[in-house]
Amino acid sequence: MMSPELENILSQAQKLDRQSQLQLISRLSNQTQPEPKDRTENPWLAVAGSLVDDPLFDDYLAEIDRYRQELDSLEESSAA
């Protein structure tokens, strides 16, 4: 489904004479499009190392470790 704006543009383009339509097509085809982003690039690489100077990063990692140990102990106690 086309947007109303695009529908309007196409309607106006159809009213042009053949020469004007060809000029429009030529002009639009010469417009540069942004290069598609490389989808093979790993998005995590953009933030890698961004926390190296964060004074709370070590505390953050310690909290992750504490939480994992807590979950492990809960799993062990529920399995027993």
C-alpha cells in the first residue's frame, strides 16, 4: 500500500507529457541512495570497550557473578 503522498506524486507524474516523464525518470534514477548497512557486521563491536573507563564496571561484573551464584544455589536446592 502506497502512502497518500506517493499516490499524489504518481498521479501528478502521469499528467506530464512523455518528455517530462522521461526527464523525471532520468533525474530520479540519478539520485544517490545511501549504501545499505553491512548486515554481516557485528552490532556489539560498536560498543566493545566503551566501559573500559567506567568506575562502576567492576561492581557491575561482581553483581552479575553474585546473581549467577544465587541462581545456581536456588537450582541446586530445588533439585535436591
